[in-house]
Amino acid sequence: MSPSKPQAMLIDGKAIAQEITESLVHQVTQLKEKNITPGLAVVLVGEDPASQVYVRNKGKMAEKIGLHSVQHSLPAATSEADILARIEALNEDPSIHGILVQLPLPDHIDSAKVLRLIRPEKDVDGFHPVNVGLLATGLNDQALVPCTPAGCVTLAKHHRGDDLSGLEAVIIGRSNIVGKPVAQLLLQENCTTTIVHSRTKNLEQHIGRADILVACLGRAQFVKGDWIKQGATVIDVGINRIDAPEKGPGKTRLVGDVDFDSALPIAGAITPVPGGVGPMTIAMLMQNVVTAAQRLSKQ
Ligand code: GUN
């Protein structure tokens, strides 16, 4: 009998996210005893099906842990002025502690302008330049930190333990939503942090150095197993829908940015897609709403 191949540990984002949301229920109860119900407003513009699913899931989880949750669904043709007016009203609404504008917005809307208008104390996505600046200067305790990046670090620690000092972290992708903030967080954890992207030379060499690899470039199954360092912690942020003829004609399935099957025998641990980073994003969002409510109630 041949010895069985080593297999990466699966990092169960769903279970870890559930632990986090369960622990939030207690904090929500404490706030309610002071007559504060943390409130989340999600603004969705247009009918992008993926965004609709994400927004529905955020609303469902908010209700499950006892938050006040409202959804503002606006038609794709809504003017920028109308969206800005909506944000201003939410900024002033005392029942709302967290405002999230689902991205991407339609092309005729200046997303940066919309995000800049959100009161930083209610910016539960952590995308306002004030929160970006607080994160970049290490003042996380005063910031609201972007949800997916915070989830990635929590998942990496699940495999590596709390001390990530000195580890090589390589992030594939440089988006404002994931790549840049996850690099900031890993730098603060004392990782030697590298961001690689579409113009990087010798991409595979960089990837091969990573003890912690965060794939957030948005290309299905881009990272191959033989690029990965033996034993690496692989955090796969990608959610890509691909054809799955093996499931039947016209069928599709979700895959990450990492080629899971070839990574499995090489990585030390890997997040599955779905069930890895996705549920953590929602848990961290709930955490940010509770944190925002706690801070705003002290002002
Ligand atoms: N679209 C994709 N990811 C995100 C996210 O984390 N927040 C918002 N608001 N929109 C997104």
C-alpha cells in the first residue's frame, strides 16, 4: 500500500465565523440593556446578482444576531446626487451605526466621492480615507478595519498561531478592498510583506517564498499548487463562477483564485471556496457594526 499523500488542513471559515458571531450576541445584549440597538444600513445600487446575494446575506446575519438592519435598494439609474443625499440622511440617523455601500457602483457614480461622504465613525467597510489612514499609521484601535482583510488575518492565525512575526507574507492583488489593507495588517503583525500584481516580474518566485499567501486577484484557479511553498498557509479570497460540465449541461460552480486540487497536497493549510474567507467577511462586518455602536454611544 502506498503511503497517503500529505494534505493541507482545511481552515473552516464558516465555523470560525460562527464562533465570532455567537460571541457578538453577548455584546449586542449589553448594548440593548443601555437602550442601544446597533443598526446597519446597506445601500445597494442596481441589480448585480452577486451583490444582491452578498447584501441579502449581510442583512440576514445582522438580524440573526439581533441588530437593526435596513436595506436601501436603488435602481441602477439613480443619480449620484440622490445617493449622496441618502448617505447624508444615514449619517444623521441615530438608529444607524454602520453604513455600507455595496461595490461596485454603476459607472456614472463616483465611488470615491460616495465613500468619502460616509461618516468615518459609521464606515463599517473601513474604506473612508480617514480609516485607511488610521490603519496605515497603526492606529487600528481608533479605525474601522476592512472586513475581508481582517478575516484573512484571523484565518491565517488559526493555522499559524497568534504570532506571525518574521513570516514571509505574499499578497497577490493590490485592490483597495483587500490587497492593500491586508498588506497593512500583515505588516503590523511583523510579517515581511510583499504585494505582487499583474505587472510583477518573476511572480512565481515571489509566491514560492510565501509562508502566508493571500490570493485576492480575482482570477479563477490562477495560483497553481507547484508555485506554493511546502507547508504554506493559503488564504483564498477569490469567488469565481466557472462552468462545471461534470455536474451536467449548463451547470456552474464556485472556485477561488487558487487551483485548490493542486494546492491541497502542498499547502500546510488552505481556505476552501466557498466556506473560507466569505463567511469571515460577514462576521467581521457584524463586529464592526457592534464596535461602531459602542464607540458612538460613548460620544
Ligand atoms: N464588494 C466586494 N467586496 C465588498 C466589500 O467588502 N464591501 C463592499 N461594500 N462592497 C464589496
